[in-house]
Amino acid sequence: MKNTRQRAAILRVLDESAEPLSAEEVHSRLHGEEPSLALSTVYRNLERFCSENLLHRDTFGDGVVRYSPARRHGHYLICTGCDARVRIDGCPLAALEEGLERDTGFSIESHSLTLYGKCPRCMEREKHPEKSGEK
């Protein structure tokens, strides 16, 4: 793939972000720097980067596809109350994946783990709705 300025900018934005980004978020962050960059170009390049294993694609509970650098393999906890995301350090599936490869002969190419639940703030709100102004 030819490394154009726009492609480099797309990868840079994702690399600098602490969280996975949607195509729209990438496009928005690059608008001032690359005003001629079309959203369709962002989508096309994101998909191409995924097919070349440069990016990882995740779809969380909200149905929005988000992208992150493949080398920054990550798993998340997502709050079903406020949509807060917490990245899980390390990979809790690494040992399981190795065992499955050994036992089945499969070569696992990727995996994704997203756990859904309530964050401490939302649990507190549910316990004490009078404090948050909810009834």
C-alpha cells in the first residue's frame, strides 16, 4: 500500500488516541489538518489497514465500529448505565488461547473480549437515586 500523507495521518490519530476511535471520530480529528479528506476515504483506509493487520476492529454494545492499532491489543469493561469504558491491562485470554492452539491445532489470528456491567458510579446512583436527583 502506498503510504500517502492522509494514510499516515489516519494511523497517527489512532496511535495517539488512548481509546479506539470510530471512522467519524478519526475524520473529525483530522478535519483541520486534512480538510480535503473525505469520510469515505477514512472508511476505505481503515478497512484496508484492518485487512493488512495494522488495525483491530471492535464493535462495542452501542453497535459503533471502532479501530485501534493491532499492536495495542486491548479488552474492555463497558458500563451499561453510562457507556464508560475501562481498558483491561494485559490479556486474560492469552493462556487460554495458547492452550486451545496446542489442543486443537488451530492458529488463532485474533480475539476480542468485552465485558458489560455497571461502573461504581452507576451502581451508587441505583442504590441512592435521591442523591443523583433521580426518582
